[in-house]
Amino acid sequence: MNYKKCIVFSISFLAVFFGNIIYSLSCGPEPDPYDYYISYFNPYLKGQGYEPFYYTSLEQWYDDEMSPESQANVEEWKNYAGEKGISTDDIYKYIYHSSHEQMAQVSACSAGGNDCMFPDSVKNNSFVKFLKEGKNKEAARYLLFAKDCEKYVYIEDRWADPVDNTVPMAQLFKQGTELVAGVKDKEIAQRYKFQLLRLTHYRKLFSETVQAFDRDFSKPVPNSLIYNKALALKGGALLRLKDSVNAAYVFSKVFENAVSQRRMAFTNMMWSNTVAKDVFPLCRNNKEKANVVAIFSLANAGVSTNALRTVYQLDPQSPAMNVLLGREINKLEDDYMTPAIQKEIDSTGLALGYYSYYYSHGSDSVYKPYAKQLQRFADSVAEKGNVKDPDYWKLSSAYIAYVRRDMAGAKARLSKYSITDPAVKDAWELVNILVTVNQQKKIDAAFEAELLPSLKWLDSRMAQRNPERWYNVDKEVFFNKAYRNLLTSVIAPAYRKQGDYVKEALVRGRCDSISLGTPPYGASDMLGDQMTAEQLITFSDFMKSGNKTAYESYLAGFFPKGMNMNLLIGRAFMRVNNFSAALPYLKKVPVKEQPVSYQVFADQLQDFGYDKETPAYRTKITISQFCEQMVNLITKTKTPPVDAKVYHKLATGLFNLSYYGKTYFFLKDDRHSTEWYTTACEKDPFERQYYGVYDAEIFYARAAQAATDKEFKARCLFLAARCSQKHVPENNDDKKYYNALMRNRYFPVLTANYSQTALYQEVYDQCSYLRDYVRSTPRK
């Protein structure tokens, strides 16, 4: 590595290292690397063999190889044995789980031709039965030798201190050389030579490794795992000898021929510090060149059709064409379609939950023209049909139009092409559903009847999700995610736009029932935090009704059970301070099901905290009891003269229900640290009070005005000041914003007339705004 490359590498490493520390220590949920953007395109559809290289920007590898090395090795041993009665499970257990002692016993038994005694677990193994026959003694002895080599050529603990095993490896090499000399079975002899090659490589005899490979593996066997692993050892040796171009070419051949070795081969090609054009002179034909281009392009996180076009020109039948196209489509979903859909949904007042946190803010100036470029290329290939999977490209052509939000173009392509590949038909139907729903200007009863069979079809395609898995990999739950995305990003927003909150709630309930672990939003959120009391009453009446359509009955059947509608309606009335309307509903809620407070009427001189039992507050107050007290307090304010304590208690109850209060849970289930007052809250009656606490300020001010005790008056003035501070408009200028918070209209009265009170002395030490106000105000 030269000086410039060393500097670049060091900077990149530090940026990634410290960036990862910042990410790890920051607050918030960890996004699912397989489910952080809206996607309807399954990379597993036609990308077999390239699983680690499917697109995700949040993981180095998407998935393990579909054909791991152990599976390939077991299959080769099964072919070697050639007996139908030998199971792959028995071969796997013997090779990968037998102890050295057991293998030595089997080898000795086979060599001696004796009827040896084995434990039942070994005796009943079909592969052991094969090995202990005298004619297979060379295979049994080889496997014992391979077991001896394994501990020197495989690092089990990569954090352990390195150990110099040169001497025992040299002794093994000598033993292996003697063993192979007497072997008659050519396949077993070749395996011995592979083990000797490994021992040579890991003794850092790199020139000898290259020579040994050229001598012992001169005849290519592309489908052989042993051959390709030996070839990889040569590639590694060339890399150590700084012959990076030849090394890259060797690893490209390993990548092409051995699916189980692709991740390793790819990593080594990246370490070679070469590019495709460097390797081209070594390629024997266009197929090899196409493979090299494809491999290097798998490292490109940005959007580009260059690699696709080059591979297509060199080898249209390349299997890498599918995975390269799939990666480009997934990138567009991530960086272009998801932000576009988010913007569309924002206009309806909805948020997409996880997506609203993690969707990319893609630039239209980059992605919009690129999407058209990819569309033209996919259209051209689909039209010619000279690729390995033409139906996959027809599907992609239609779906790219959908990604571009060109529904008419997507529909035209769906109508134009016909699909015969069974593997593509389900994906084709999914795109057809997406386009049809998006083209519908209004979802009415007639369209719902048409839509129901499609929703039931999606039901039939969903898989049972493993609840122990946190991540949602497409291989297992692609249609589950697709159905959820359809509900959350297409159907629910359509109902919201139409003002049909009942149907939107039903759709959210269906989304909840899919149970993916990362729902963008759910029915409980909507009913518990978003719907008005009037909307909830309508929804409750609908759920009780026996006059539902088949579509409505289908959705209602998935709606979460156990929601107490009386509690939800009562809370909704409380959110707009309509306590008298809330009380009848809350009284219908069983006492055991009611939320309970201890400190809802306790002054809060500081924000947040927990409403829990303390020595000073031991009395439980249910939500209905609280509501009843609020109704009584409001009634008392209508008959003058009003006691200052009435205003004070009323204000305290209102403040404690707010975002800043300990008893916020009477109104909302969750309180997120990212929320705060903004001028946008003024548009919503609930948010205006929940974040702005206007009414609490009014009643605290009235309490101060009515109070005769100086300490109590000071307390009420300070509490009013705290409320006043909550609706100071946001300002991008931090200094001006802080000054606005500090220039509180209650501070002049408080400091001029009540600075000698005990309350003032207490809060002066707590409130930096008050201290800064005093320090910045000239004394008269």
C-alpha cells in the first residue's frame, strides 16, 4: 500500500470507527437492516447464489450463501461414496462433529478389517458403516488426517493471540506426504494434496504454494469444492506475493465456480486493490470479463447502470445480471421511492413510523433521471429477451415504472407482456395489485369488493414468522412485508385522505395482525392517541354493527381484541379538556382496568418524572375519579368568588396531563423524547394544550391573582411562568430563542415582589432561565 492509499485508508477507517461509536451510543431503536425502507421487490426471486450481495445499506452482507461450504463438501462425499443408503446427515455428523478419537477408531477398524465395537451413535451412522469397510480405508485415514490439519488452518478464535505452529505443521506435512505416496484412490490422493497445499500456505511458503498448485491441480475441475478451495489458496499466495492482478483473476474464477466461496473470493478481490480493466488481459473470453465486472460492481453502494450495461454487452446470459438489476431496484426503493411516498403521505397528516426516521432524503436531481435511465435499459432488455430469465426482466420493467410513480406506464407494461415462469408469477400479481390500488382515485364499496380477493391472495402467500427472529429477511417473510407495506403506505393513507377513519383503523388493525415486529403504526396508536371522541364513537358503533360487507368483516376479523372503547372515548374527550363528556364513559370502565395516578394534583416545579406512590402521595386516583374532580373544579370556577386553591388545583391537573407532566399517560400511552412544542401544534386543539399548556397557564395566573398568601402567590406565578415558557415559538437562532425563554413575562413581577419568599429561593437555584434573567437585568 503506497503513502497516499495509506492516508486514505486511515481516514476512512477512523471515520467508520468513530461514526459507529456515535451511532452505537445514540438514542433510538436499531433499524432492521432488511426492513428499513418500503420494498416490494424480492432479491431472492432470481438471485440464487448471490445471497450475501443483495442490497442493504445497513449490513456488510445481506445473508449467508444458500449453499454453505459444509453442504457442498457433504455432497461431494456423498457422490464419492456412491451408495444410496448413505444419508447426507450422517456424512455431516461424522465429518463435522466426530471427535478425533472416534475418527481414529473408525480408521483403525477400517485398516484392520475387524468388526469393531462402537457406541450406538457411531455404529448406526450410515457413513461410518461405509468407511469401516476395508476397501474404504484410504478415505477413513484421510478424514483423520484432515481432522489433524484443521486446527492449524482454521482460526476458531480470531481474538486469540497468534501462535507459531510452523513446527507441528511441518511434521504434519511430512506425514501427509508419506500417506499420499501410498494412496491408490485418485480422488482421495487429490484431497491429500489439498491438505498439503493448505499446510504450505499457512506456513507462509507462498511461492511454494503457487508452484504446488500448478503442479498438483493443473487440470481445472470447476465444479469441485476441493479444486476451488485449492485455487483460492493460490490466489491468497499471489496476493501475499503482491501479484494483485493475477490474484484478482484467480479469485474471480473461484467466485464464478464455487457458490460457497463467493464471499471469501469477493473479499480478497477487494483487497487486491485492482479494477476490472486491470484483470481483463488475463480473461480468456467475454464471459470471464463479465464475471469480473459483476464482482467489482457488487461493492458499489451508489446507483449506476454502467456495470449492468457492460455485463449485458459481454455476456447477456450472465446469472449476475439478475442480482445487479435487483440491487439497483432496491437502491431506488430506498433512496427514491420511499422518500417520495413519505412526502405523499405527509400531506395526509400520517407518518410511517420507522420509515419516518430512517428513510433517505434522496435528491430528485440524482435519482429521478437515474430511475428513467434504469427504466430504459430494463425496457430494452425485456423487449429483446436475450437474458437468462426474460420474465424477471419484464417484471422489473413494470415495477421500475411503479417505483417512479408512473402507474400508467406500469399498467401498460403489465398489459404488454405475458409471463410463463412460475417463479415470477406471484411477484407479477403483486405489482398488478399495487398498480391497481394506486390508480384508484377513491376506495368505495365496489372497489373494496374487487380488492378483497387480492387481500386474501396475499394472505395465502404469507409465511409463519419466527417470533424469535428480530430481523425480517425477505427469504422468509417477503409477502408479509409486502402486504404490510401495501396496507400502511397505500391503503391506509387513501382512507385518511378520504376522511374514512373507521376503514383506516381497520387497515391498521390488519397491519398489527401481521406481526412483523416493526409495524410503521398500529391500531392501538390510532385509537389511543389520534382519533377524536366522535370518531371513536363512530368506530365503536361500526364494530357492534351486524351489517358489514364481506370486505369490512374480513378486516374487522383481524382487529385487535381487548381494547376498552369506553376508556378510549373518555380519554379522547379529556384530550380536548371536555371532562364532563368524558366522565360518563370513564365510569363504565371497570376500576381494575383504569389507569391510576398518585401525583396528578401535585405541583411540578420541574418537567417530566414518574407518577408513582411516595410517602407524601399514597392515595390512588383513578382516571374516572380525576375526571370527576376536574368537572367539580370547573363548576366551582363559574360561581364567584373563586378560591385561589380551586384555580391552582385545576391548573395543576391540566399541567400534569401534558407532555411535561408526570401523568401524561392519562391521555397518551407513550411520551417520546423527540417531541416538543412547535407552531404547528396550534392547528390541533389537543396538541395546543398538550404541548403548549395554555389553559394551565390561565388558571395558574388566576390563582396568583386571587391568592392572598405571598408564598402561595409566588408559587402560582412561577408555575404560570413555566407554562408560558412552553409555547414560546421555535427559532433557528439559538441565542434569540434562549432570550425569548429567559424574558418570561412573569419574571419581572416575581423578582420585583417575591424574591424574599422561600419558593423564590428554591426555584432560583433550579431554574437557569430565572437566574439568567436576574443577572441580565440592570438593577434600579
